[in-house]
Amino acid sequence: MKKNLVQKLFAASLALTLTAAPLAGNACTSFLLKGNDGGFVYGRTMEFGLALKSQLMTIPRNFPMLGVGVDGKPGTGLNWTSKYAVAGMNGLGMPVLLDGMNEKGLVGGLLNAPNTAVFQVVAPAESANSIASVQILLYALSNFATVDEAKVGFEKIKVNRSTIPAFHNESAPVRMTLHDANGKSIVIEYLKGELVITDNPTTVMTNDPAFRDQLKNIGSYANLTNIEREPLEINGATYAPPSSGSGLHGLPGDYLSPSRFIRAIFLSKSAPTNYTSLQQTNTAWHILGSFDIAPGSITLPASNAYGGGKGGIEITEWSIVADSKNMTYNVKMFDNVNPQSFDFKKMDMNAKEIQYYDLNKPQTYIPIN
């Protein structure tokens, strides 16, 4: 396919993306687990009230990418050529990544931050060095191999305030989590018009408030432990816990972002340390189960920006477990809880076009008899 035709198709599909619907989840949770073989496993959920119709999208090396400028048009921003091959989840079948991993094991996602995300003021003269907020993960994964490279790279560009008409003519209010194959983690936010990059020792990220405020809240739960408590003794009388789980009594179980942040920290840091990366992928699926939204438990009124979706409810549209050692990117969809796996080792990283894989397949069961 000729380069100019590729650019035209990319521009057309991206322009449609920016006028179709908001592309960020409302109750997402992410974390990283370490294997005893030097590998790392990333897990995250994507919650939303609108049907994202996500597909698995693959981007090859040396593919022309069009940056969205301050006027909201593809091509008037920072254009670049992909350095690394990438696979991840898009929205509405368009070439914008909401989550993904590249061939170097850099992995991450966009999470919603509607109360804090404010992007940079970019003058029209600077538009050619800027991209739209919905493009930041696409830019990161196609350009960088490590979080240290991403830190340097994002200091050199701007993220403009180009808007999405269907999202009340506002910018997509997202923040980004990134983890590399060495286990380093960062959070990239845009707060009050300024770029804020924070090293993330917890590896966990959820939604608002600002990430630094999430970190400050951890100390309030210093009493929690995965070790069972001994019975309480009062004046010779013994009072045993009613069941197992006493060490994590008080662990928040609701769906609010600060609660999910604390829950993800304690569940991920309690993961066994003697598991291989492959075994940790199974651990990650079990941890993600704690954040799966049961349909109907978060019901959205018509006035909510995310309402009008699948029955007016927010659901876990898909969940991801990515293994940066074995180079697999695994997806579990809302309508099919059987994980589907993309193997980077089988990917044509020098393909000539973006490819899309439909993962919305009917639920199947393994027969027992």
C-alpha cells in the first residue's frame, strides 16, 4: 500500500474517532506483578458506560502516524513514524490505543481522569510539535522501549487541548500508566496545563484524584496485612476472628477510585513471590476479578457523560493480562470470559498496514461429558 494512501486512510479513520465518542474508561484499575524468572505481568480492566466496540489492533514498524493538532485535524500535529511494533485495544475500530504493549515489552494504558486532566496550552505555531490527548499511549508505545525513554520523550512534545465534539467539546480527560520489561513504572498526567511524570513504586494506578494524592492515602491503611491475625485476648478471654481474612479487615471493597487503588495495592503486593511470569498471569486474572463490575451495580443516569450505553450501566468491557517476558497480550471480553491471546512472537512486525482482530466472540464452554 502506498504511503500517501496509508496516510489518507489513517487520517480519515482518526478524524472519525475524534467525532464519534469519548474514548476513556471511568473505573479502570491497573497493576504489575513480578515473576521469579525476571519477567513482569501487567493487568488492567477497562470499564465504560458506552459500547467501545474495541478490537485488537496491531501497528507495524515504520508506519506513518498523523498527530492531531490544535485544530483537531489529523496531520496538523506532530507526525511520526512508528519505531516499534505495537498490539493493543482500540475504541470504535479506530487507530487510537486505549491499552497495549510493544515489541520491547513496554506496556500500559489510558485511564480516565475527568476531574484533574488539563492539557497544555499550545499556540497554533507550536501545533506541529503536539498531539491530542487520545494519542499519548499510541505515541509512547510506538516510539519508546523503556519508561526512561518515555520520560525524556514526553518532555520534548506538547499534548494539546484539541477537543472531541461528542464529549461536550472537551479533550479526552486521560492519564497514562507505563511499565517496561525491567519492571520500572511511571504515571504521566497533565495537571493544570503542566506535564507531571511520577515514578510509581506501587505499580498500581486507577482514576482521580491526582496520582500524588493517591500515594498520600496509602499510609491510612498501614494496618492491613495478608497475614492472619491472632485471636484478641481481653482479661483472659479469647476472641478469635469469625473467619479467615482478618489481616485485610477494613480493605475497601467499593468501586470508588481511591478504594480500588488501595485494594489493588494490597492484592498485587500479596501475590506469591515464587511464581514464574507464566504463573503470575493466572494470579493477575484472579486479582482482576476483584475489580470486575457486576452488570447493574453501577447504573448511570441519562445526565451522566457515560450514560446511554449498554442498558445505562457501566461494565467491565474488557480486561488485559500482558506478559512482557513471554511476550503475550491476553484479553478477556465482557461477553466471553475465555481469555484470547496475541503472541508477539508470531506477529509480522514489518507488515505494511494496521490490522484489526474482532474479539467479540460468543461465550463457549469446555464440555465435561
